[in-house]
Amino acid sequence: MPEETPDNPTVNPEEGEDERMEPILPPPPDSASAAPPDFVWSTDTGLPVDYGPWTPEGPPQAAERHTHLIRGLSRVARDLVEVAILALLLFVGIRSVVQNFRVDGESMEGTLQNGQQILVNKALYYKVNLSFLNFLPFFDAGKNPEHYIFRAPRRGDVIVFQFPAQPDRDFIKRIIGEPGETVEVRDGLVFINGKVLDEKYPLERPHYNYGPEVVPDGQYFVLGDNRNNSFDSHSWGMLEEKYIIGRAWVTYWPFSSFGLISDPAIEPLGSQESTP
């Protein structure tokens, strides 16, 4: 039995171990089955907060380039369709109000020349049927419920209309007689209700006689300013209002002729004095 000294103290097993002795550690696990020291098992199946799909840092692959190309083409096609629809709506809207025509012939010489390009105001003679308001108290649309939004065609207006015998042909003439009036042409002059019409625009005096004839309701008597070279009402009769396209408004080509088309309000001489 060794002798107890300060440098070599003896230990009684029943009294515990010496604090200076190192603890006995278990043998290291097999390296083939050991998990990395920083690996932690978890039962949480949710994605981490900062999770994001992996994308390569290099140039996109062929599939991705194809996808981007398809998306770009789809976006361009959609924009083109939207522009086309908008252009169509604008075209239809504008054409319902204004339309261009080309003067073909010499019947309006003095005011319009053959080949001139003009704009026609189609909205001026628009009508609205007010019969749908008859349900309102104290309102009656009357026997003729259609009313002009702006105004009716009147004497002096230069109008474009469909030729009644061939609606696919468009004519341009001047309104001379209105519904209910008696029209007569003689001695190179036009008479309305027996009074000479004061025409304030260049024209050729007619060499023919016509009438007298009463203009029926809803119809007009039209003549060309070049009276002896015009196929108009003195040849084929009155013009029904339903064939009127609109009022000739502006001549725009050739540009030297640009301006408003002359269509002054004209009345028979002495009509104001005879009006009660």
C-alpha cells in the first residue's frame, strides 16, 4: 500500500473521486454512421422564411428563353389588338359623323369642280324618335314623333344623296324646293310659290321649263348649279329625304380649293314682305 504524501494523496473509493481526475468519456462513434455536428433533426415541414426558387447565375437556358419570347410576343399581340380595336371604333365613330366624297361630273360647276374631294356632314340632319317618352305625363310626341337634333335640310344646302333609281350611286346637288312648296322653272329663272328665287351663287341659267309642281311632304326638289348639264329633279323627279346622306361641308383637295362650300340660305324675292 503506498504511503500517503501531499503530492500523492490516497483516495478512498467510498469517499468519491478526486476533483483532479478527468471524466471518463464514451468511445467516439463510428465515423461512417455519424451525423455532421451541425445537423439538427426537425419535424417542421414548412418552408423557411427566406426560401426562394433556385435560379442559375449564368445565361438563361433554352426553355427559359423560349418562355420569355412567348410572353413578349403575347404582350405585343395584345397591344396590337387593342390599338386595332381602338382605331376601328374611332373610324366607325368619325365616319358616322363625317364622310369624304369625290365630285364626279360637272353638274355643280361654279361651286364645285370635277375631281374635288369634299367632306360631308352627316350629323346635321340626324333625327330622334321621341315616342318612347310618351309615358311621361303632359308629354305627347304627336303624329310625327321624329324630330331633328339640329335642323332639317333647307333651301340652299348642297347635299350628297343616293340616287333613288340606283342607290349605289351618290349624287351632289343643291336643295331648291322644300316640302309643300310649288316649284316652277321658266324663262331661265326658278319660281317658288310664284315668286322668283334669289340665287346668290354662280350658276348657269336653265334653258328648259319645268312645272309648276308641288313638292310632296318628306321630299325635296334639287338642281345642279350647272343647270343645263345636270341630271337632277327636273329630269327624274323629287328626292325623298331618306336618300339624303348629308350636307356638303368642306372641300379639302386640291389644297388650293380648301374652304367651306357655299350654301347660303336663299329665299324667293318678296317673301318677307308677304309673310303675315
